[in-house]
Amino acid sequence: MPIRYLKKHAALEGQVSADDAEALGQWLRDQNAPVVHLGKCDQVHSAVLQVLMALRPRVSAPPADPWLAEALNAAAA
Amino acid sequence: MNSTELLDQFILEARECLEQIGQRLLEVERAPDDKALLNDLFRQVHTLKGNCGLFDFKPLERVVHAGEDLLDRVRNGTLAYNAGIADALLEAMDYTGELIDLIAKEGNVPAAADTRAQALAAALRQHLSPAGVAAAVAPAAAAAASAASAPVPVPEPEPDWLKALPAAVRQPGRVALRYRPEAECFFKGEDPWHLARQTPGLQHLQAAPQQAWAAPEVFDCYRCNLLLTLVSDAPQAYVEEHFRYVPEQVELHLLQAPPAAAPAAAPAAVVDDAVGELMRGRIVRIWDEQRALLGRPGIAAGTVAATHTTFNHLLACWADTTAASSARRALAGLAPGATPLAGWAVQYHPAAASTGDLPSPSAIVAPLEPRRGSTPAVADEAGAGANGQKVLRVSQDKIDRLMDLIGEMVVAKNALPYLAQRAEDVFNQRELAREIKTQYSVINRIAEDMQHAIMQVRMLPVGTVFQRFGRLVRDISKKLGKDVSLVIEGEDTEADKNVIESLADPLIHILRNSLDHGIELPAVRLAAGKPAQGTLRVAARQEGDRVILDISDDGAGVHTGRVRAKAVERGLIPADRADSLTEHEAVQLVFLPGFSTAEAISDLSGRGVGMDVVRNAVERVNGTVELSSTPGQGTKIRLTLPLSMAVTNVMMIETAGRRFGVPMDLIVETVRVPAEDIHHFKRAQTVVLRGRIVPLRALNELLALDMPPRLNADAEHAVLVVRLGAETIGLLVDDFHGTSDIILKPLEGVLTGITGFAGTALMGDGSVLMILNPKELV
């Protein structure tokens, strides 16, 4: 399971595919102050990326991929 | 198309490719600086490699790939073409040919083939190493070279989006790229972010929304709204290659040395005329491209926005600022959507409206006008297809079947005159008979046209056989240490496919003979006062319904003394006869079966299968061979072949109450000779015709029919004069009938051994006509 929805945050792990984007979007919308944990995330699909960029959850742990981290930072700013 | 069909197609194409490659290799060796040739060669190899990639033929691909790499280097001028490379490539090509044959036979490549393939690939790659430091840099160098050879880079105006990039990454020589994926791209299985992430030489990557993100409630995560901007330090060609599937969604920009200060200000004002011209030309081009884009059906809103932006930028580049500003105002006031924008683009076209002094664009605009709103790309392709010559691949079986059918048609058509005759004779319907004859002439004409058309399909230029000769002559002359140039003339001459194919082996025999026995070593040639390089000339031409092939060399000629001695030594002719032969006759001895002058058996010649094989092969297709030789000056062999051998024209004759056919091409004339003019000498009969003595033979006698030749009312013999080789002979027959086109069917089964008959044919009235073979009879 690439995304584990926990009480305090959603943990994205490994490769997150396009199929997970919808559920992630829904979860982020349902939360008051959503938090995502990307520490163990290797790669996200573009659809997931734009969900993260559009809904701007707080990132508790940045992803290892510098490009991804930068893209998310830029979106959050 | 299922996989076997695909494989068949592959084999067919691969063979074609290999043939072309072989020819090009030799041509390139002759003219190593010819870029066009090299490019063509490279393209052929590249096609072959691409085709190999369709199947899992690893050894094949390995060899071809290595060859391609090598050729790429040669093509880019980083490696000089030399004989070593040529040899390696030719060897690799031969092996590829073997592999293709194997695949054709077994449908697969045996695992054992891989070791040989690896060795060959290694041999090819060996040529790569000395010139370049490492093979890996080769493609990069190639890309750089191609970039350098591009037309003088004129600084393009830097698009606005570049300014969004941090200055640190905007270094000269790097490639900046903006990737605007389509909204629906996720449904096509694309992953733009991943694609951008994987860009070679990625230095900077940033993602932004194309349009501001929608409110969370209405946000659709499966509509792509990403706008990716990246900078790479890889060569532009690499980046282009990486984004090859989405070329219309990316904008590439090669970063220039100093980030030009406000390039969009008024470029046309400051640059000189030539650049200004180019600039305007480009504006018009981009303008038209944008319009073409707008004309596409189902255009996405994002694309419209992008074209809108592009138009805006283009306006900034206009020389005529007042026109630009008015156009800009009109653009700003435009309703959203593709149609109004397209209308605006036509109205404010840079060529038509404001900057009317542009030189070229009218030519570009004109063809665009009528198909606005349709799909320009598709129309373009259709246009190209109509212009290009269409080629249909048809298997030979189908053509042969057509050939058989038309043959039957000819026979069936021939039944009509009989029918007309019957209508007249039996039923006394003269009127009807005449109508049948009229109809017959119509059908006859159509059938003849059809036959002719099908013949044309089967016609091949003789050059297809000649193609192999270049290689053959090169290899053999190298092996023998001789210097020979091959001159080919008239390769466009056409003849029936079967005739052409039956030619290949005899011709190779003849060429080998000429190379081995005819042309001397360079030293010997110089001593004889001839140029060191020997010339082997193959010339083809058409003469009437025959194709004539002359193969001549400027070598030593046939040594008649040795030929006589050898013929006697091998017991082919008695010694006393050998001495009485004229020079010309002595030369003909080489056609005797089992004749060979070579002392030792080499792999080239000397196995006693020589010219008699050539003669047999040629005679099998109704051809003839003539050999003439001048000692010290060379040998000339002339092959005369029929254009086609499917339909034979025969003359029908009658003897002893039976009808026979005689092939028309053998007949010299038909004469009536009064019985008293025939001279009898012992049992031989002769007659003098046009001052020449012609020996006579009674056909009845030859066919063992126990009847004397019949005389007509004027006491004359019917004499059919036929040509046998160089001689003419008269056949005494009873009567002549007309000629007829027939499909000659060879005798089959137990009858095969009867050589007196060439075959049989079915006549229009249903009877069977036996076709004589006078060569064997007499």
C-alpha cells in the first residue's frame, strides 16, 4: 500500500501511482489541517504531485528526491 | 497482420536492405567523401537495425548495431573510411545475410550464432576505438556536430518564461525547456513529472500550475494542470529525443551567451537587414504554425491559451509597432475560444496586413488558406502520399498464377476462329461467322494487352543481377592480387524475371573465368604495354525481342594452343582434329563438357565445370552463347536471351498427316523448292538458296515416320529453313500452316526423356500440339 492514512498524517511510501491520487485528494479535503509524510516516498505520479501542489498539505518530512521537494516547496510558498 | 506475416515481411525487407547496403558499401569505397552516399548507407543500416528490433534476434541486432555505430562515426567525419572498415562491414553484412537465411528457414536464430555475432561486433567496434577516446562519447560528439552544422544560430527572442528561471541555472549552452502537458495526458498513460524528472542532464526543474489551482471542492486531480520548466546541460538533440512523444507540448530554447537584455524590445530596429528578413520569415512561420494549431478539431483550452500567448509574443517582435499595437488591442478584446482567435490571426497576419513588404510568406500563406478549419497535418500527409509513387509488394506466386490464367485465356480465345469456321461450314451461318470473327479480334486485342501488361509486371532490370558483381569482382581480384575495374552498362535493360534469375549463375561463372584466366597480374599487364588496371565490362542492351549481354575483358584472351592441347589430353577430341580447327573453332572448345585448362583446382575455377555449364544454363532459357577472343587483347562473351519465355510463338507445320509446332525464333524462312532443284549427293540432299548451300533433311525421316515427303500440285517441296546455332538447315515438310501463340508445357513423367520435343501445347480447338525441338532432332 503506497499510502497509509494514519490519524495524524498520510504516509506516502515508495512509488505512488496515479490511482492513489483521487483517494489522497479526498482525504486531504476531509482533513482540517492535513499533513503528509513523504520521507519514504521515492516517486510520485504527476497526478499525485498536482494534488499535493493544489491542496498544499503541510509536509512533515520532505521527500528524498530534491526536485520533488523543491517543487512542493515552491507550491507551498 | 499476424506474426508470421510480419516475419516474412521483415525477411523480405531485410534482404532488400542488405542488397542495398552491399551496393552502397562498394560505392562508398570508391567515393569515400560522398556525404549523400554515406547518409544513404547509414539510413539503410539504421532501417535494418530498426526492423531487427521488432523481433528478438539478439545476434542479428548486435552485429547490425555495431555496424550502425561505426557508420555513424564515419558519417560524422570523426572516422575515415578505409579498406579495413569496408572489409569488417562487408563481413558483418555477409553474416547478417546468413542469419536472415537461417531465420527464413527456421524462424529463429540458433543460440550458437551469438558467439560469432559477438566476435563480428567486436571487430567492428575495434575500428571505433582508435579515433575516439571512448566509444561512449561518440553519440554525444555526433549530436554536437549536428548542432554545429545547423544554420548560423540567430539569437531567438528569449521567451518570457525563461525569466522565471533562477539566473544561476541560465548558463549559456544549456537547453531550457517548457513542458505544457495536455489536460487529458493522464488518460494516455503519460506521466509528465516523471518524464521531466528523467530528462538527461537535468540541472533545474520546477513545476507550476498552468492556470491557478481550482478551489479544492472542484479540483479534478485527473486533469493535468502542470507546467514544467527545466534546464538541462545535455545536447539539445538529446533533450528533443527525450521528449519525442510530446513535441507539440514542449518549447525548447537554447540559452545564449549573455542573457540578452530585453530582447523583445525592438529587435528588427537594431539588427541589420538580413537578420530582419530572417526574423520576419520566422515570425510568419510561427504565426502560420499557430494558426494551423488553432485549426485542429477538438483543440484544448490550454492550447488556445498558449497560442494566444505566442501571438502576443510575436506581436512584440513586429517591426511595425503601430500595426502591432492595434493588433494587440484587437487581441486583448477577443472573445475566448479558438475560432475568434483564428479569425484574428488571419486578419492581422504579419504578411498580409501590416508588414506587406515581406518577401516570401505569400507562398506559405496561400496553401494554408483553403483548408483552414480542417486538419492541415492530415491533408499534408495525404498530399504527399498522392505524389509519391505507390509500390505494391506482390508475391511471385500470384503473378505466376495471373500468367497461367492469361495463358489459358489466350488458348480459349484461339478457339473462336474454329467456332467461326464451324458456323460457316456446318451451319452455313456466314453472318454469324463474321460476327464471331469481329468479336474474336476484340478479345484478341484485349488478351494481348493483358498479356503484355502482365509481362511488364514480371520484367526486371538486368541490373538486379549485376548488383552482386561489384562485390564479387572486388573480392576475387583482391584474392588474386589483380587490379580490376568493373564497368557496367545498360543495367536498366529489362527482361523477364525468370530469364534474369537464370542468368545470375552463368554470369558469375563467366566473370570468375575472366578474372581468373583472362585478366593478367598487374606486372604482366604492364610488361605487355597495357594499363595495370584491367577492365571487365558488362553491357546489356535490348535488340528486338532479345536481350544481349556482352561480357568483355581486356585480358590475355584464350590461349588456343593450350586449349587444343588440353582438349586432346582430356580426350575430348582426337588429336588430328584438334590441329585442323581454325582459331575461332579452337576457342569454342572451352564449351565442351569437362574442359578446364587450369592446372590446379582453386576455389575459383578449375573443377571442370566451366563454360559448358554456362552454355547449358543459357540454352535452357532459349538463349545462346558466343565466345570470341583475340590473343593478347581480351575475350568477349555474348549472351543472347529472349525477353520472356512464358509465351512461345510457334509455326504449325504438317508432315505425314500430323501437325507439329516449331518455335518461331528458330525459323529463318519458309520456301517452296521445286523437286528438281534438290541436289542429291549419296544420301545427303542440299539446295542452293540465295547463293548459299543449305543441307536438307526430311522431317519424316527424323521422326521415323515411314512416308516420303509429299509434293504439292506444282511438284514443289515445302522447306522450313531453321537456324541451329550458327548453321542453317532445311527441313522437308508436307505443308505450312499459320503461326500461333502457345503456352509451352514441358513434357512430364516418362516423356521427360524425349528430347526431340520441346513440349506440348493445347490448341484452341482442344487438340494437343507437339512442339519440335529441332536442335535435338537433327
